[in-house]
Amino acid sequence: MLMTNSHGMSKTHNLNRLAYFTAVVETGSFTKAAQRLGVTKAVVSSQVTQLESELKATLLVRNTRKVSATEAGKLFYARCTSILNEAQLAFSEMSQLSEQPVGTLRMTAPNDYGTAIVAPLVAAFRRQHPDCQVELYLGDGHSDLMAGELDLAIRVGWLRDSSLLARKVRGFRQLLVGAGADTGQFDHVRHPDDLSAIPFVANMALPDPLQWLFENAAGETATVQWQSDLSIDSAPAIMSAVGEGAGLAILPDFLVQDHLATGTLTHVLPDWHLPEGGIYVVLPAANFRTAKVTAFTTMLRQAEKVRGRE
């Protein structure tokens, strides 16, 4: 703590000495204050003497039976106890923040993953931690965590180089899908070379939405370059369009797996694979993580672990 004296110079005061002084006043003894603080009597005496020297005031009256505060000491003691109580409250509040999820958890996630996975998980998180509020921002742009307004970001795909801390939750597959399996319109597709003539719905949120590399178990690769008359910047909207017969699209497994199970979508060329991506929790650089961030990250990882076994 810095104080400015009458000559405009800065002087450093050791705030630890306030604790020594208040302990002496409250116990009425240097010996008892030393026992309370776990130090020697000489240390307590030295610290109080230095405090009096800094303040240029006598704070304590010492006699053989008891130590008592002077008038100045009583006034200073009242201030000291207020300062120390506030400090203890600050430590208690920070301890609570580190132990129990409280406050507002602010996060961002892509539209597709946020809608399919994060939003339902947020509801479960709120039920478990009713003292914690959540603000979830959905969008396919990359929000700036360094601005300090977000606690975490969930990013899907391939991470850019970053100084931020990224923790991979799990990988995901990209699947080529079309309208429901009962239509039979894709039965003739046996190889990626058969795809270019089929209408394709492009995802404008991707850097190169029309060119895709396929690979099979034998290591054979094939690159498909589509022409698209329909481009959409939202994966859930693309899925809806595909379900209505707009053509093929490449979408993440977490978005389409329920629709594949019910037959409203079909997996085209299941023996050919596309590059896999990752799901990441991205955190700003920090020495400590609040309980709300740790609790939600743990919940997300557990939920994805269960989903991975389904």
C-alpha cells in the first residue's frame, strides 16, 4: 500500500503490522498476541514499534500487567479492524468463487453445436447450480476472449494458432448426408466420383465449402469439387434444407445422428470418410479457474463421454 507524504513522496506501509497491532489490543498482551499469531513476542513488539514510528504516534501504553490502547490507539484500532474485516470478507468471497459455482457464466458456442448440445446442457447445469446464471451467445464467428467479457468459448473444427488455452473435449466426424433413406435416390452412388452431379448445399461458414477430400479404409483418396446453387451459413438450416430434398450436405455427426437414426436423413457413402474435427473448450489465460468454469467444463466432458459410448 502506497501513501503520499507532505513532500509528495510515496512511502510504503506494511499492512501486516495492522494484524500485529490489533492482536495486542484484543489480547491485552504481547505474549498472548504472539501465541495467537504463531510468532515470537519479539516479532510482535518489533512490528508494533515500527508501526508507531511510521505513524509518529504512541498507540499502546505498556506496563507490567497489561498493554492497553491510547486514545490515538483506540481510533486507529477501529480503523484497523474495519480494514482487516473487509480483507477477510474478500478472501471468503474468493474462496466461495473457487469452491461453488456462483455469479454469471458467460460463454459462446457455434450455432450448430450450441443448439444441439450446449443449450440442453446449460439447462442441466442451471438445475445443478441454481446460484449460477448463464449467458450463452451462439454464432459462428470467433469472439475475443481476451477482451475479458467471456469466461469460455466452445469451438468446433480446427483451432487457429492462439495463445489461449484449449482443451479438447472430443473429436467428431463429418458425414455426407441426404434426404431420408426410404427415397432410394442415392442408391446409385458408389464412389465420390458419382457425387459432383448431385445438388450440394454449401456451408458458407466454412473457408472452402465446395471442395472435400474423401478417403476409404484402403487408403484411396478422392477429391470432390462441387458447384452449388444453394449456400447457407447455418448448419441447422442446411440440415433442414437437406431434409426437404435440397441435395447433399456435409454436416457434423453430433448434429445429424438422431436424424440418421430415425431415417429422416441418410448417410451417403458410409465407407468413405471425411477429415475429422475437434470440439474444444477455449479459455483465456489465467492462473486460477473459477468454480463455474470448472463445473461446466467437467459437465460438458462427461456428457460427451457418455455420447461417445452411444
